[in-house]
Amino acid sequence: MKTLLQIRRDLHQIPEIGFQEYRTQAYLLEEIQKLNQERLTIVKWKTGFVVHVKGLKPTKTIGWRTDIDGLPIKEQTSLSYESIHDGFMHACGHDIHMTVALGLLRRLNESPINDSMVFLFQPAEEGPGGALPMREWLKEEHPDLVPDVILAFHIAPEYPVGTIATRPGLLFANTSELFIDLHGVEGHAAYPHRTKDMSVAAANLLLQLQTIVSRAINPLDSAVVTIGKMTSGTVQNIISGHARLEGTIRTMDAETMATVKARIESFCKATEIAFDCQVSIDYGSSYYQVFNAEKMTEEFLSFAGQDDSTVAIQCDAAMTGEDFGYFLQEIPGLLFWAGVDSPYGLHHAKLNPDEKIIDYLIPFSESYIRSISTHDNV
């Protein structure tokens, strides 16, 4: 049986984007097949799967979710085990996430707890989003595998190994991608009256979008509307017939997200009228807020604070997004940060998490899971 360190490095070499994690799925299943199968039930779903570990005297089911996809980023770490899939990288730590899940699965299969465990190996966290369809599939096809509580973690480059950070209530924002296409009429720069200029239309719309947070959102609320990319035109003397805005929306409240989107749609309709063009909106991947069960998270932080090897921090909420929020929307649980001590942040081409997190986090997480399994109710 391979060491967890070797497994992490193997997984790091084969990053695959959402719903294309075929090699990753096969690798993980091969490792799990090496375990004693007496208590295990494995059910595949798309490029992910679920593993049920039968408890000794189950009164509830505890869930542990890990994401398994990589990112379309060209790796620049120069590691001996860097990605062999050119242009793709585990730049968000999902290789660490998977390895910790496998390590927990090994230990809780060898020495089971009273309650049952469900390990969800979820694809497409980075997009287009796997949590919501996986949750709905479980409810419809395998309701017996829906956990009563659910846990997950995410690596945190800014903290050292041994630091755990989370907070009761809202941890991550509601997020949505934003793609707006404007279609007009292209033409020669010498005859502007025969065209419908989408460079001007897009520039006007971009400026209008920047008024949403300042004029449509309560100043005591929090929201972000960012257009990170604008493309239009072909050459300097041709008026553009097509322009595209690409951005992101982030809010701390689900109702605020609806308000922002309604405002965007109003501005797009107004642009169609003002510039005699067609405007289409695609919200891409939209993720629900990560809202931790308050009492459970308070008890988790208290548990972590009593561990001699752990520094427990109640952190601030962040405008980052995670589709784990869809699980927490219907299942009580929590997500926490775990430090990996890297100078490079998430989604950076040089991110290289400290692998000591594997040997630290697995026993810590196992101990916590055993502690909540001693109670009839969580």
C-alpha cells in the first residue's frame, strides 16, 4: 500500500478540470480497493464517488467531503513531481484535500467509530460546480447516503501547519461568475453611422455596473461587482460589432446577490435600448454561501483549542467562494481552514503546500470525528 505522501504526489501530477477527473477517479478507487471491503460501500457518480463506512452501532451518519478537480493553470513550481498534464495544476490544494480524505478513510475503516461515515469525493468544485448536483443525486437516488452532519476543510497558505481557522455562521460569500456579450454591427471606422459600436456600449455598461454596489446596496451590507476582463474589436480602424465583459459577483447575503443580478439585468436592458444592440448574460458557476452551523462550529473551535498541537483561530468571513455551501444549505456542518504555510496564495502557479499538513490533519480530524460520534445527537 502506498504512503500518503506518495499518494499526494501522484495526485499532484494528474490534475484534471471539472467533470473530466477520469484518471483521478480511477487512481482514488484503486487505492480504496486495497482496503478491507467488509464495511465499505462504493457508489460512483459522474467522475466522483461516495464511500460509505458502516459504523459499529450507528445512530447517525457523519459526512466528509473532499473536492477532486484541478485548475487550468500552468504549474511553475519546478517540483520533481509537478503536473504531467501541461497547462493544468492542483493550484488550490485539492490534492492535499483528497489525500487527507483517503488517510481518514483508511483509519476509520481499520478502526471504525460507532456512527457511520460517508466520504464524498466531489468533482468540479472549481467549476461548473459539482456540489449541488451531487447533493440532489444523493437525495433522489441514495437517500440512505445523505449524511446527518457534514465536514470539509480547505488549505490556507497564509497560516502555518497546525493552525485551524473558522467561524460560526457565514464563512464564505455567495459568488457568481458574470459573462456579458454585446452584439451590434461591425464596420469601417470611416463610416461610424453605419455601425453599432459595441466598444462604446461595453465601456458605458462597465461604468454603470460599478454603480451597483455604491448606489443599490445598503452601505452596511457587503458586495463586490468586478469586471476583470473586457474584450472588443479586431483592428484599430474597424468599429467593433461584438464586445464581452467577464467578471465576478460576491455578496455576504443571498438576497443581496439577487438584488445585484436584478440590477445588472436592468442595466443590460437599458444598454440594448440605448445602443440598439443585443445583450446576453451568463452567470456561469454560482455558489451558495458557506454558512457554518453555529453551535457545532463553536464546539469545534473549543475542541481544537484544547489540542496541544493546534492553534485555533476564529477568523473573519471572506469573499471567497466554495460550492460546499450547497451541502451546508441543507445539512448542518462546517468548513474550516487548515494552514499549509506557503508564500504563494490559492490559484497561484507556484503554490506548494507544506506536506506536513497530512500527518497533522488526519489524526486531528479523526480525533474530532470520534468525539462527535460519542453523542447520540450533534
